[in-house]
Amino acid sequence: MTEPAYNGDVRDTSLSEALGERYLAYAMSTIVSRSLPDVRDGLKPVHRRLLFAMRQLKLDPEGGFKKCARVVGDVIGKYHPHGDMSVYDAMVRLAQDFAVRYPLVEGQGNFGNIDGDNAAAMRYTEAKLTAVAAALMENLDDDTVDFRPTYDGSEEEPLVMPAAFPNLLANGAAGIAVGMATNIPPHNVGEICNALSHLIKHPDCDVDALVEHIPGPDFPTGGMLVESRPAILEAYRTGRGAFRLRAKWEVEKLSHGLYQIVVTQIPYQVQKSKVIEKIAELLNDKKLPLLADIRDESAEDVRVVLEPRNRTVEAEMLMEQLFRQTDLEVRISLNMNVLDRDSVPRVMDLKQVLRAFLDHRMEVLERRSRFRLEKIAKRLEVLEGYLVAYLNLDEVIRIIREEDEPKQVMMRTFNLTEAQTEAILNMRLRSLRKLEEFEIRKEHDSLTAEKGDLEALLADEPRRWTTIAGQIAEIRKAFGPGTPLGDRRTELADAPSAVIVPIEAFVEREPITLILSEKGWIRAMKGHTDQFDSVKFKEGDQLRLALKAETTDKLLVFTTDGRFYTIGGDKLPSGRGFGEPLRLMIDMANEAEVLTIFAHKPGRKLLLSSSGGKGFIVEEAEVLAQTKAGKSVLNLGDGETAAICLPAEGDAVAILGDNRKLLVFMAEEIPVMARGRGVMLQKYRDGGVADIKVFNLADGLSWKSGERTRTETDLTPWLGKRASVGRLPPTGFPRANKFT
């Protein structure tokens, strides 16, 4: 084994430092050479090389198509040494009108579709450049941008395109580098040109003024932009933000009062087939009770038909449900992290992006003008030599015929430059006509005038900005409103308010009968019933409580430890079996027991009391729990349990103690609280509360006595103040100390 060559350079370096240097080099390579677009032309290296290779292959918009395999071969062979499929995928995306707002490649063949189907293999498809791509590379041969050697040094490629078209904002960009990413949605080029023109006229304007011209992204697949105006402004001010994008839909009326919803545009970069699959899956799982069916009737256009469950379903409510559960609504992020003219990645705001484009156009204009001046100077030099030859034609012919070194003699005789002499010696005989002399003088005068104009242009900055404004106006005319690609596709709409969708909108309303057993097993039988003879329980168990409700109800469970729990009526287990233990559905404490279960009624108030006789009134909305852990509402003293929970519907309260003392007082004496122990309702020496009833004093106090209901209207002997002792109830009151 041979020892490695030693060059005498040994350095002690920590592993972390060595790894850091190498990882940083890799990160910068990924950032600059792969993932982030250049702010000037909006292209990544692979896209720039693709377009340049197609230009070299003469695939102009007016020309014919060539196989994509030929283009990909040139790209990976000359400019971009990466995998052929990655290059072809990039090329395919540039040709997809649903992926790119202004396609840079015109494809012929199968280039995929909005359903997510892949393009055909590159040996089957053909392509050429579009007019937009041609505008991006306009004046590329006029020394407008710098070139660099390709990876093998055999050819040259442009560092950036001249970019007469504002591609970065118009087509957007997306990429993930190392430690950073970029995501720029596409915009309308007509609006971009308006903003650029405004910025030329008002260089000190702020971002808000530019947003007046660029109100938001414009996606190739259309849709509805429903982001709020302040959020859009903040996103463009900072270069970071997000936009809410919804599918566009409409209602089609049918006969007999029926209707159907038709989705005509879906959000950007959302596959139609995946959305339909998701909706069908939710439909099968019965999570879309308002929807009966979905059909895809799309051809070239998008047409997804949604059938509501019945004619009473509100279309807005159904669509709100779909927006929340599917990709019919998406959030498109904005992160304008791009490479500036020095290849330094940074996040720019809207004004900085537009200013960078204008500065690039200014540099292109200046370089093109200087390049043209050099060409004119060389041509004028030759033309002046021609004119000398015409003035001395006989002598020139003599020198050429008789002298051994006519070039040197001619240069000395007429004081010509080497370039002029070469041009004269290379002149064809037919050019010696008198007409040709006239043409040369005409060309000389024309070029002299053009030279003066270009020199004046380079010396006058305001005039250069006027020229750039004219170029931007031409781009707007070519690709802006009124052209096949120019009209805005994404509609701007007001941000939707925070719609609170009731549970009824998500659950089909059906009657149920809740059954709770003594051992705490709960279930729901379909329909309302009072017959429980056929209901089976586990051995040793029996019916404890039955409640008629609806699947859309919120069921409130109140336990002896003073906590409320909330269960959706649709979440109860089926009544076919024995059900499930209630403790598995809610996180009840081991020592707690269920005191009562009832359906929530918005706006109602409840009277709560502990076994010790302390209580208060609470708004029912305050006891709704959001989690399985429930909500602690009634605080208890030592040895106390929650004893009473009943609707506070009436102006008077009757309370009966274990000591068989009855007290009646006005309900207004009980405070309304959200949580706590409350106040003393009745005073006891021993024992606690047995029962409470809230009623209207004018109607009298009623109670059950056997099969009969008795009512006492003269309650004067028992009327008193809250926290009094009370007195024995009327004769005939049940010994069980219960009102019912």
C-alpha cells in the first residue's frame, strides 16, 4: 500500500470547524445554484439553462417543435449535469398552464393535467419557447448580461437573463434550500407593469401605494382570494405572509325548487382528483351530512357538481363545511426570499423586488446602448474607408494591380486604418457601382445620427427611465389585459367573517333516546320511546335515566363533584349493544357520580346547589366544556357534594331540607355567577338540602302526591328571606321530601 503524497501543509483543525466549513459550502451551493431564484429574472439555474438551451436550438415561438428528449439532452450535456428526469420535470412545469401563470414553454403532447396525472415520457413530447420566454431573453446577444463558462469550460452560459418580462412576480417561485426557503405566488403582469410605471414616476412611494396597483396574487387556476386588506398589506410590506384562497363556486337552479352547487375553479396547486377523493371519503364516513353526492363532470374546464341533502340546506353553510374540511380552501404562503444582484439571499418587500427589476432593466439598457455604440463605431470606420476608396477609385485600383504589398501602400497613401484597408481589399467588384456609393453615404448618415442619439441617451438619466417606461408599456400591451393570458383570473373578495358553524350544520338531525344504566353505561337508541321493557342491560344492571334528545344536541352531564361535561348527541354509542362506560367518554373523577344529564338549551339559566344548601344561578352557556376534562363550576366545602341542578325558570324558589322544613323566597335573591360556592339558600342545624323547585309564585307551588298533583296557592306561611329556616310543609306533602 502506497503512502499518500505529502505536500508539507498540515493544519490542526477541530472537527466541528472542518464540518462547518464544508456544510456551509454545501449550503451556499444549494442556495445559489439550485433553490432560490434571482430577483432580476425570477429564474433558478435549471430554468435559465433550459431556456438558453432551447434558444440555442432555435426553438423560437414562430418556429417548429423539437422532441423534449433533445432539449433535455443538450441541457444536461452542456449546462446542467444533473438527472434527466429532474430537468424534464422542470421543463414540464414551465409548460403547464395550470401550474405557471405565463408559460415559458409551449408543449405539444401530453404534459399532465390538473388531476395530477404525469406528463408523457420526454421521447413522446415536443416543445418550443413562448413569446414570454422570448421577451425574457430579448437582446441576450447584445452584451446586456455577463456570461460564465459552463461546468466543463467548453461553452458559456448567461449568469442572468436580460428579462424584459417581470418574471419573478408574474410566475412566482418556490424552493427549499438549506436553512431557508422561498415561496412567491404568481401575479398579474398588467398590474405589475402598472406598479412599475408608478414606481418610475414616484421613486419615493411606499409599499401601500404599490399595492393599489397589485392588490394580490393572480393564480393560473383562478379561485377567490379572501384575505383581508390589512393582512395583504402587511405581507407585501415585510415580504412574508399568507393568502387564503378558496375555490370558486356557483348555484345552479333545478326544477321543483332543487339546486346543485358547481365548483368551477379550484385553488392553486391543488389536485382536483385528490379533493374529490377526500370529499367522497368524508361522505362515506358520514362527516358531511349536508351533502348527498359529488360528481366530476369536468372536461377541458373544471366542473365538480355537489348535490345537497335536501332543498332546505343552505349552500353557503355546505360550502363553509367543505372549506373547513378539504383543500377547497388553502393558505398560500408568501416568502420573498431571493438572490439579489450580488447573489446574496435576502427577504425583500414588494418595493425592493420591483426596484431590483427596474435597476436591472436600467443596466441592460445602458449595456445594450454601449454595445450598439461599439458596433456603430466599427461600422462607421469601415464606411469612411469605403468613401475614401470611392473618392480615389482609380488610384486604389492601380495600387491593388501594381504594388506587391497593396495593403501597406494603401494605408500610407490614404492614411487608412488596418480595418478600413482590409474592408476595401475585401470589397466585391459589384460594390463599385455609383448606386452603392449612395447607399454607403446614406448608411453613414443614419449611423452617425443613431450614434448621437445613443450618446445623448447615456448622458440623460430621465430619458433612460422614459425609455424603460416605454418598454414596460409594450410588455403590458403584449401580455396585459385584453390578451389571451392578460386578464385577471383570481377574483378578489372580502375576507369571510368568523362564521360560527353550529353543530347542526355538521350533523344530521335525528331523534334519539339516551339511556344511562345504574352502573354508568350509556347509549343512544334511535327515535323517541317510552318503552324500555325490551332494553337489555348487563347482569345486575338496570335503567337509571332516560332522556329524549336529538343527535344535534349538546348533552350536559353534571356530576356530584360540581363539574360539568359536554357530549355531542352524535357521539353517543349505538343502542344495539350495552353501550360504553360513560367514564371512558369523559374524565370523571373516581369518587364522582352522575347527578343528572340534560340537553343544552341556549340562553337558559341553571340553579345549582350543594348538599349543604349553598348555591347560585349560572348562565347555561358558561357551563359548556370544551374538553373531556370538563369544567369545574360548583365549588364544594368539606364533606359536601353537588345535590341540585335544575332550570331556573320562574320568579320564586321553594327549598326543602332533610329536616322537612320548607322555605319559599324570591329567585332574585340568588346571585348569578360563573363559578363558586354561592350563597346559603336555607339554614340548617343538622342535615342539608333535600329538594329544590323554581316556579312562578302567582301559579302556586305544585307537588306530586301519589298519582295526583296538588297545588298550594297561599304560600304566605312559608314565604321568607333566603337563608331562613322555613317551616313544615303543607298537610299531605310526600314523606319522601321531594316535589316530584
